[in-house]
Amino acid sequence: MSPPTVLRRARPLLGTLVDVGVVAHDGDAAAQAAVDAAFAAVARVGRAMSRQRPASDLSRLNAATAGTWTPLTADTRSVLARAAELHAATAGAFDVSGGTGCGSPGFALGTTGGWRTQAGVVLSLDGIAKGHAVDCAVIALQAHGCAAGWVNAGGDLRAFGAVTVPVTLRIGARARVVDVHDAALATSDFGRARTQRGAQRVQRRRDDYTGATVLARECIVADALTKVAVRRGQVLPAGYGASVLWHD
Amino acid sequence: MKRRRFLSGLAVSALVPPAFATDYLSIEGAQKALFPAADRFVPLSLARGAAALRVPDARVAAMHAFTAYAGDQLVGYVVADAVIGKFELIGYAVGLTPERTINGLEILWYRESHGYEIRQPAWRAQFTGKTAASPLRVGSDIANISGATLSTTHVTDGVRLVAQLVQATTA
């Protein structure tokens, strides 16, 4: 058999560059089909959970009167269920309502849909949907028979099988490399989102760290828990195989 | 602009000093991926569309446009282009049907060329001498930058321009 190579593609999805790689053998048509399926999974999650698309599950849920049932796709119900679970597991620190649920998750779920529990609740899945999209893409690759590969949606990454992906974390002008093997990784680095001058301001104010990276088994968990981890002192819940790296 | 041929991931990890650059597909590779049934890609000048839309020559000069044929049958168009983002250059290729609707988009390559850290010699120096190891090790690159949000807004804008140019050229 020919030595394994990497089939690697990227497409602009979820507002960022989504990079998919699988370990394959030469001329492997199944690997190409697997990569296409992975991108399709990411696109599907993006359509369901976009805040910009008025017809997305999320937009319809936010637009519906509180207490009114809204039909939701399985993806969105799954993400909201995980959001509620992580809200409970982190004592409310992970909150897709951004505080508008006043301590509650802000929504409730039925078997085929859900509703906002109070008027004034605004849900955003920005802190979790990308991780779910990565997990869905990995499942798609595995369902197509891929034994090893990775999916990276602009820094939310999951690798599986016999592949190691060195991830470079930017910590100011320094770099730190973390090897990701059969795990997921996500970063929340609020200093980076600002201008350089702004970043310095933030750094001075919180001079011991500028962000956090979380490793976990699932990308949805890594993605969600980075938002928890950047709050210094917030302990990560047990049972997710999650660990945190402080950027300091 | 210099374009590198597609290299396998293994080769990339060994060769690319991680100033964060990744090659995904060559133009030829993208032609095949976008129109697997086509057997001929004939260069297409977008000058007519550029004149009609008053797009500067320099902008169109960076594009590589082709008409795709399967035998004598026109099956679509492929346009390769590059856009400059805030900190990065992204090469991409768009496939359009004979009716000029977009039927595919592939990223060809990515270079982080002028980001803040990238300009710092100290940042670049810390990667030199790193080699491949473990069952399979993927090169340090965009993927592997965590915490830097990469926007693909410029790609979206570029795709829109490409579609308009092909429409105005071939209609």
C-alpha cells in the first residue's frame, strides 16, 4: 500500500477559514467524499445557528414571543441541550443568554423545538456552535471511514486517530505549541480581539493573563469552557476530560 | 504572484517555516475539484467584464479565469483569485455553472504575511528547526493558530466580484 498522505482542504465557512484534513492513501475518492461531507456538516450547523440569517433556528427562536414554541432542527436542539447542561455544570458561568436569562439558561426544550422562557432573553450560540460544527464534521469524516484526521474552524480544532496537530497559541509576541492528539482544543483570548494598543490596556488591567485555551474530548465542550476559563478562578467541571492552559 | 504546487501534508510540515502558510490546492487541482467531468480548461479573458464594470485592470490582472469543457460541451467557469485581508493573503478559486451561478469555492492557499507577530523576527525565530515527528505531524500553520480570529469577509467580497465579472464577460 502507498504511504499515507494528507488530503487537506479549506473553505470559508462560519465567517472563518475551516480547514479539514484526513490521512488517506493516494487517489482515495472516499477521502474526498468524506471531506466534502465534513464541510457540508459545518455549513449545515452554520445555517441553523447564524444570527445574521433571519430564517435560522436561532433568529426565529429570538424573534418568537417568549413562551411560544419554535420548531428547531436536531442540531440546534442538541446545542441548546448541551448549553443547558454546561450552564448547570458551571453554576451559570457558561450562559448563552449573556445574562438576559437572569440566572436561568433562558430557554426550554421540547422534543422537536423550544422556546425562550422570558421576554428580554437574547440567545447567542457564538460561544458553542462552532465547537458543535467541528464535532459534527469529525463525525462525518468517521462515518465515511476516515481513521485519522482533523477539523479546524478558525482555532476551534479537533483531531482524531493517529495524527498529531501542533497548535500554536499566540501569547502576545510569544508562541507556545500544544500537540493535539485525539482531543479538541479551543481558545478564548480576549486581548487578541482588540487593537494592539487596546490589548496592552487589557493586559495592564489584568496583568496576569490574556486568555485561556481548553483541551477536552469534544470540541463543543472545549469551545464552551474557554468562555468559563477566561474568568479567573472559575473551576472547570469534572467529567469532560477538560484541562485549561492559561495564557500568561 | 508565486504559487506553489500542492504538496502533501507531510511535505508541508517538513518544508514550511511556520510563518503560517498553507497550500491546499493548485489552480489545476481546483479545476479538477470544481469540475471533475471537464477535460479542458481554456483561458478566458475577463477584460470585457472589467471594462463594463469599470474594475481596475490591476485587480483583474491577478485573476486566472478559465472556461471548462467536457468534450465540446461548456460545463462552467473557474476563476482563481487572491484577496488581501487584514493580516493575510488568501488564494481561492470559484466555480460557476454555464448559467453563471456559483457552484463551488475552494481555498487554494493561505499566507499570513503582514500580521503584527509575523513581522517580529523573534516570533519567526522560535519556529526554526522544528521537524516532523509522531505518527503524522501536521505543519504549524493557520490551522494551528489558536486565538487569532481569521475573517473571510474579503473572500466573500472577492467571490461576488468574480461572479459579476464572469457574468459581464460572457453574457
